[in-house]
Amino acid sequence: MALLHPGPRSDRRTEQGRPAPAPAPSPVRVLAVAAIGPLLLGYTAVAALLAVATATAARAQFSTAGVLAAAVPGWLAAHQVPVTVQGGELGALPLLPTIGAALLVWRTAARAVTRLGVGTPRVAVRVVGTIAGAHAALGLALALLCAGGPVTVDPLAGLYYPALLSGTAAAVGVFPRSGLLRTIRERVDPFALRGLKAGLLGVGVLFAVGTAVVVAALLASFGTARDLFAADGVGSATGMLLLSAGYLPNAAVAATGFIAGPGFALGQVGVGVAGATGGAVPALPLLAALPEQHAAWWPALCALPAAVGCLVGWALRTAAPTPTGRLRAVAVAAVVVAMAFAVFAGSAGGALGSGPFHPLDLRAAWLSLALVLWIGVPGAVVAWTTGPRPVPARDEEPRPTDSGEPGEAGGETEEDSGAETDDRATDNETDSTDPDSTASETEADDVAPDTGAGGAEDSADRPADRDSGR
């Protein structure tokens, strides 16, 4: 009997014949994976990059323990934690690893909310808090682990920098799935949401324009960049390639500041559309894009951010039916762009030790102010002139109606209706007259001559005759 009835099958089906739904995953397990997954993957990626750089570098001794130890401050640097190397602070850290870490956390948080299957603000807060707390704990532990070594980290910075970065990325990942987006759409003015979307579009386009400027400058200085790559062999070229790729987003932000007007400074070197000052720069292939001297046509590059502002204004031409509403949406977009690049410039710049290349100043405050003008002014002009214009109301002619009220347009007054009634009565009396009498009257009129004054006397005698006849 046991063979005939082996027990319940694992692939039970519902009454409709469909497979039964899989059991919901445990919330604890989902949160644990969301917290630990980005930490392990991020640390592994940093260790792998350091292993490649160490293995290909000339006169370097590769060891697994050394790579794992070097990955500790490397993970902190990837989360924008300033590190101190032999007494000199390194705060201008590459942004590319930071972008990768943020994307990893963003994707992990979005998957966690999807697996939990409950899109509520409470679940979103739990996911964000778990991920940020795990990054804060690991950052603090690694900062304490670096104490006494050649690379040291402030424990407080190791605590809040990873927590802030991971918490922001996780919040962006869970926001569309938490139900908050629906609430915001119901309570926030539509023009503000349109301005936010247009501002994010402007941020992306400006970042792409800055990257294009860097690539164009590198192509113009291709010979110098090639010589720097081939200076110390293949191993050093690989390391410089990785370092240049890591600092490419920093260079894009600096190029955006250059075309916007404020420019940037690297130690004694200053570059802006209004002028440039020379000086020593590190032997990094990416820095081959720096110009050697000022050119008279540089102010024309300011047309690039102005064009982005026109694009933002064109995107907001239908944001509101009135010009005032469209201007408010453009103002929101300009503020979004300015705030985003203020954060980018503050993160991309910083201290570079205590040597001649210190500091890397991207002038974040001036850049944000300039972008407010470059986005706000052209965007406002385009949104104002290309948007829909209110059509003035036209006075319509009164249309006659069959059943109009007295005194209204298209209706009949009492006098008009009374006059029409009298006319109809007169016509009826005329129509009801005897045809013979009508004919005799017509003959009498034809026979009676027009005698002037005599006719008047005859007409005067007629009443008397009538009276005598009576």
C-alpha cells in the first residue's frame, strides 16, 4: 500500500489544472541577500581589478594576500571614502567604480522589492535601511582594519560615505515599486513632475556632451596619449588604462565645467573658456586632453550648454497650457541640473596629496550657478515661444430660435408678437370679404374721377348722406 500511495506530490495542481504558485520567499532571506550580495560582488570586482593591474605591472610581486589586503582601501575608495596614503590625503577618487557600485545596489534593491511582492513604503524603507546599514557596518569595519597601515581611513568617513551612497542608490531602485510614485503624482503639480523628468534629461545630455568634449580633445592629442601609454611597457600601460578609464567620468564633469564657463583647476593648471594657465600635470594619458594654451574660439563652446537648455525647453513646451506654468517647469528642470552637477563636481574633485597637483578643484558652486543660467534662460525662451497659446474667446452672433424667451437674443418680444397677430387678423378679414362687393368697389374706384378740390367736397358730403340715409 505504501507503494500505491507514496505521499503527496511536490507538483500539485490547482482545481483548474494549473500548477500551484510557488511559495513566497522568506523576507529574512531576501533582505539578507540584498544586504550581502552587493558587498561581496563589489569587493570581488575591486580585488579582480587590482589583481590584473598587479599581475601586468613591471617589477611587481603578485600575491593573493597582498591583493586582498589592497582591496580593502580599494573598496572604500570605490565608495568615495577619502584615504590617506603616507600622510597625503587622496580625495579626488575615480567615479567609474562608484557608478558601478551604485548601479549594483540599485539593481539589487529593485529585485528585493519585486521578490517580496509587497509594494508599500514600509517594505521600501526596510530594504533601503538593510542595504545602507550593511554598507555602513562593512565600511566602519574596513576603516578600523586599515588603522596602522600605509593607507589609513577615517572611521567616521568609512561609516557614512558607503551608507549614503548605497542608501541613495537603493532608494532610487525601490522608489517606482513602493507606491510612493503614485502618491506623489496625486499630490504634486504635473508641471513639477515634467520639470523633474526634463531636468534628468538635461543631466544625461550634459554628461554626454562633456564626455564627447573629452574624447574630441583626446583625439586631437592622440600622439601625446600614445606616447604616455608606451612609456614603461605593457604592464604600466594596462595600469594607466584602468586608471584613465576610472577617471573618465571625472574628466567629463570637468569638461562640462569648462564649456559652461567656470572651468577647473589641477594644481597650478587652470583651464576655462576665458583663459588658461599652464603648469605641471601627472603623466596620465587621460590628461593629454588638457590644452597647452588658450584659443580665441573657446567661448563658442558655451553654445553647447545653451543648446541643452533649448532641448529642455523644447521638452517642456507642452508641460502646461499657460506660459507661466511652462516657465515654472523650466525652473524646476534648471534646479535639478544645477544640483546634480554640484554633487558631481564635489565628488569628482578633492585633494590630491600635498604635491604640485593638489587640489583638483572643479568649482562646484560656480558650475551650478552657471548651469542654472544656461538651462533656465534658453529653456524659458523656447518653452514660452513654442508652447500652445491661449485662443481669445470670440463673440458669437445670436442665433434665432423657435421658442425664445421675451427679451432674449433670438426670442420674440411682446410687441413683435402682438403686431404679427394684428397682421394675421387683418389678412383673415380681407380674405373673408364677399367677392361681389370687392368687385363693385373696384369699379367705383375706376369710375370716380380725380377732381382735386371737388373731390374733397364730395367726400365731405358723404357723411351727411349717410346720416340722412340712417
